[in-house]
Amino acid sequence: MLKGYGESSMDEQVVGPDLVLTTEVADDRVILSIKGELDAYTAPGLEEKIARMLADRRTEIVLDLSETTFLDSSGLRAILTAQRRLSDEQGSLTLRRASEPVVRLLEITGLSDHFPTE
């Protein structure tokens, strides 16, 4: 469960058989780890998770993509939508340790320099 500012917590959500979202909250920053396949079937789960974070006034989100084994256009759309929504709230979305499948899709689509990274 997400806690208030100044505290740290973790939450894990299974989104179907091929995706697990792990959320780590530290102060006003959220690290959302995406493990598995982010595709047409699982992307809505990511969108819902980020919508809940925005409702909780979490606007600094880092997506850890080191264990993302597959990313298609639906998953990429979910990430782009999250970035737009966060930008609308004066927040930010940062990508961390993108896996090879993620890097490949970002390069193919010309978006490799679109997102801040760490």
C-alpha cells in the first residue's frame, strides 16, 4: 500500500500471467518496476496503476524497465500516455535501465531520446 510523504513502502501487483508491477515509494518519488511483457493485454494495468498514483498526487515516477521482456506499440502508448499525463500535472516520467527489447522499440520508433533516463 502507498504511504504518505516522508515514508517508504513497496507494493506488488500481478497483471495477468505475464506482467508484475512493483511499486516502491520513497518520499515524493515512485519507482515502478515493470517485470514481464507490456503489451495490448497488460498495458491497461499500467495505465490504471499510474492513474491511481496521479490520484494520490504522485507526480515523480521512474519506470524501471530492466526486467521488461517484451514491449509492443500498446505498451509504448501506455508509457507515452503516462508521460503526457504527468507533464500535464507538472510531473515527470523517467526511464531506468531499459532492457534490450525496450531499447530496440524506442530506437525503431525514433523515441530513444524522447524520455529522460537514469
